[in-house]
Amino acid sequence: MNRIRLIANREANFIFHMLSVAQCGYDNAYGQKHRADYPGQTLETLKRHEGLITVRGGMHCGALYGLLICLPAEGRESAKAFYQEIMRQADAGEAPAYYTDNGLDKPAREIAEAMAACYDHYVQNIWPQDQATLEDYIAQVMPLFESSGFTDRAEAAVGCALPSECFYATMVTSVENGPEAIDISEDQDVFGIARSPEDALYFIGHEYIIYLLKHALKDEDAFHRFETWPITEGLAEYYLKKVMGSTRFFHEQQRYVSFFEACEGKGSHTAAVLYRMGLNMN
């Protein structure tokens, strides 16, 4: 059974749309196209706090990224309502102590106010076209997962099943030339639509294996520090190659693929054992 579902989440699309137009972690034609739709001061506010609300894979995660990007991007409520609640808490002195103690409450409020002010314009004037674009793309990619048996084969290769019912690939229109494959919840990850459907199969498939590895390596130190990121990415590519016969991305991690393939000649190993071997590779 295919466990991967591609979805068009309006709230995630709004949030990454704003990061793109404000050039926070993204610089592309999509952002340039819509930049004039918003007051310069609003975009300057977001840009000023760029380091707090952006990520760079394996290198940086902004202090407010979880609160102000991931949580509202899940789509459990409207992003506007979420940001208005952040503003209310700040004005009422109810911001969590962690943010207050670390001087993050004022930036959080400024970011929330900027985002909330732009929401209605996006929903009314931009989302309908973005939604149609996303639905067309999803219709091209989903059959590739449905017909390939990818998730069953990936789970067999890694040796564990996905802990949740499904893996939701949240597709957004605005993240070209910047970070993607961003996990915003335990079962939801953000992807762009700039690559071909066939490339999307490989790219989303890689991240599905990453989610399997989060379960398979739960007793290891993987995913807890940036230093282990190349090893887990390389291990995911190793399993992707076992499933698909080849890889297409993460070229800098191919030395780990070769290393793990060489380990095959030394016996059958679980993902955890291979990971520990990777730690000692250097």
C-alpha cells in the first residue's frame, strides 16, 4: 500500500510564499513576481529577522522556526488566526518564558504582525492560481508512487514500517533555490514543484526513507545534532539506491553510499549498525 500522500496545504503555501517574497532563505522568480504586492516595510520586517525564521539543511535552524513557521504550516487552523494569537499573547504578557527570557518575544510579535497583515491578500488573490498549479503537479506525481510500490519496498529495505498511517508531502509553489524537504510535523514534509515528476519520485522518496530512519535509529544519536546529518543523508541514499537502482540528488553524500555498499560484503547489517559504522568512517 502506498503510504505517501501529496497534498496542497494553503497555510504552508502562504507561509513559504511570504518567506520567498521577503527573500528569507529563498531568492527566485516566484518571489520576485509577487514582491510588489506587499508593503516594503512589511517585507523588511521579515528580512530583518531572517535568521530566526529560516533553516539551512544540516547547518542552521532559526530560534523561531518551529514556532512561527512549522506550527502554522501544519494547517490545523488558519495561519492568520495563529499569528493573531501570537500577537495577543505578546500584548497580554503571556508569551512563554523561554521566548521572553531569550529576548524572542518582541521579534516573534513583529514577525507575526507582518505575516497576519499579508494573509488575506494571498488567500483572495494568489492562492486560487497556486492551488490549481499544485493540483496539476500532484496529479502527475502521485501515480508514480501508486504504481511503483515504493513505500513497501523502502520499508522492507530499511527494516521498519512508517510509525504513522501516512507520510504527507506538502507541496508548495515558492521554494525554488532554497531549503525544502523540511519536516514541519511528525508526518508532514514541505517540497517544491520545480523538478520533473520523475525527479520528485526520487526526491520525495529520499525523504520518506529519512522518516523511516528516524524510527530505525531512534536509539542512536542521529537527528539530534548537525554533525550526523551527512551520515543519515548518505544512509538514506544508500537505501534509495537499493530500492530504485540509482540516485539522482545529494551528490555530496555518495561517498557514504559507496561505504555502506562496501559494508554489505561484511555481512547483513541493520540500519543502526550501518549508522554506527558511518560514524567511524572517518
